[in-house]
Amino acid sequence: MRQENIHKLEKILGSGNCQVDPDIRRQHSCSKTALPDAVVYPESSQQVAEVLQVAGKEGIPVVPWGAGTMARRGLLPLAGGLVINLTRMNKIIEYDYENMTAYVEAGIPLGELQKTLRTHNLYWPVEPVEPDTCTVGGCIAAGASGPSKLGYGDVKFHILGLEVVLPTGEIIRTGGKTVKNVQDYDNTRFLAGSWGALGIITKAMLKLRPVPEKETTVFLPFKQLADAIAAARLIRNDTLPVALELLDGAAIAVLARAGWKPDGKGPGVLVAYNGFREQVDTQVDYVKKQFPAAAILEGEAAAAAWQARRQLFPVFAGESGAILASVAVPFTALEAFLTRACDELDRSRKGAALVAHFGNGHVHIFLDEAPSAYAGVEETVNRLATLAGDLGGLLVVDNIDDLTLTRRWVEARGRAVMELLSRLKAAFDPQRIMAPNSKVLAYVIDNSRAAS
């Protein structure tokens, strides 16, 4: 980036809000070597708009950034360009507890917001894996919902409107405070989950819920994976939990290193219930009757279990790193995938752990190999991807640069879909400056250019 452009940004933001220090740039990168040229910290939507006007005019690539907890899953390394860090836009603009809504800036940490909401016995029912550090805007942009997605649905269900700065510098607002606020296309939910590739979310109108009267966690230990799967299926179908996590024996062992030591060394099932007291008590009593060895956790004990679950991947990865694969299959195919995937991992003799958001058919596979050494596990991953595809699902690898698997499932949707995505991108972002390293769109755009 030319020094002239740095000066333009400093004039808009102030010199302290435009950083070129290598350490700061490294903190805002998905790679140790490919760094942005600068990191800027706007304090208003207008400043974001002015920064994007400069970037568009000069053709400077731009990546929006919250806490960075999800960035590596959706973005490839970006060499050069500009990162827009939104964490200084962290105000609660309006907290309307009677209408059960909150209008907030995108950079507010989710944990801080939840503490404020609970002063009126409300909360935002979105609990990603990093709830204390992630930002609200980051949750929305990445579609990060966490284990409670089983009970409450996707993050998109809990937003009523957005303010978004388009790559052209225009500011648009979608939705509103009312539940019924769409008369045309549902632009709010279209822009949510777009990883910043179509614009920068700067504010959000959130739909809140009352804090549940009672919350209880149940842990069920097993000796065999098949027994854990059968129990999880029964619990999912008969009791409607808020969250239902199935962990293999390797993942259970990591839980102990993460700060919570469950009974048993084999696979286990971690279940969360919340709601009215009588409802939760009935659900828990049913599980306890079916599985007498179940441990009932409340208060600090439950919090410790879920905190350890959130730390599972970073503890597994350690300092050397690990590969994270994400799989989605129909619920009815989940047992087959889990059983055959475990057999495949055993045959491969690769260190691995497996965790499933069981009720959603979503599986995380941790592979004990640094992302830079992906070639060492690529054959195993390809077999797992083929297995997922044969069962009507898909597999992607979240934290590597290789786009082969992404290409496979994007192409499977048909050429017309790829061309449509490319036209949508061009309509929103004619200069193609926004999140050009978004994993899916990076391939779509490159492919469409090659075709032209």
C-alpha cells in the first residue's frame, strides 16, 4: 500500500487508529508470513464508509475483523491490503427490554453484552465456542451459533436488522425492531453469514429471550462408541435438549487437560437443558431413569464442563497446531458416518479426536498434524470427504489454504450457481475489494475470471 494511502487513512481516523506495526499486523493475519499492510480502527460507521471509499478508489483489498476467533475458518491468508478492526465500535446503542431487543455496534464482545442484558433477565441465545471474546458482528458474519444451535437455531434467527457499509461506501439498513419487517427480499439474513465478502456489518438489531428459569447439564459416560451414539439418539428424539454433544474417547481425554475431568475414559455425551423448572426436571429425570450412571451438573460444575468443551480444539492443537475438519451429514446418516469415520481414523493411525453437535448432524474432526503439514493427512481427509459425500453430506477443512475440497462441493452445485455467486459479488462489490480471500468466493471469482 502506498504511503499516500496511509496518510489518507490517518486523516480519516487519526494516526493512532491506523497501525502499520508488524506485531499488530501479525495479530490480524491468518498466516505468519502473509500480512496486511495496515490495520485501522474506525469508531463510527461513517469512518468505515470513508475508509472503504479510499480502498475502492485505490483497489485496496479489505478484510473486516472482530476478535479474529473465526477468521481462519472462512478466510485464506491475505498478503497486503487493509484490515478493518471493529472492536472500537463497541457500544450498546439501545437496550429496549420491554420489546426484548438490543441495537448494538458490531464490535461489542458477546460476553460483555450478555452481562448487560441479564440485568433485565434477558440474553441473546447465541453461544459460539468463544463466547467471552468473540464480537457480535463476528458471530453474525461467520454464522457462528455454537452447540445451542440445536435448541435455538442459527444466529440468523436472532437478528431483526443490520446496518451494513457496502464496498462503495454507501450505508444501508435492513429490517427493524419489529418481528415482521420484510416486504421484499430478506436482506438481513442474506448478508448475515457472508464473511464480510459483500459488506461490513457495523450495527445489529438483536432479538432477545428471557433467561431460562433453570439450566442443567447432564454428562453420560460410556465404554463403547455405539452405546454413546444410541444414547444420544434417544436423548435427541425424546427430550429435546438445547445442546447435545457426543465426544469420542480421545476428546474426553482432552477435556481433562482443558480443566474438567469427567468420570470415565471412554466416549461420552454432554447434554444441556434449560427452560421452566418443571420442564427441565422432567427431562433430566427421564435421562437419569434411562441412564443411571448419568452425572447431573449445575452451577459452577456445569460451567466448568462447557468451558472445557470450548477449549477442546486449542488444547488438542497445542503450540504446534492441528487440522480441523468439519462435516455435515443428514441426522439419519450420522451414526454411519461416526462409526465408519472412527474406523478410518483407526486404520490411518493418525492422532485424532472427534466431537459431534449430535442433534444437527455436524461433526468436528481434530487431526494431530500442523496445518502446514496437511499433505501428511490429505489421503485420510479425502477418504472421510468421500464417506461424507456418499452419505449425502460434505466435508471441509477449516484451517488450511488448500481449496480442493471447497472446489469439489461448490462445483457439485452446478456452473450456474457459481456464475450467479460471481454476479452477486460484482453487484455488491464492483471493485472486488471486500474479503477477496473468503474461501468459497475466492475460488468462484478466480474460476469466473479464468472462464472469461
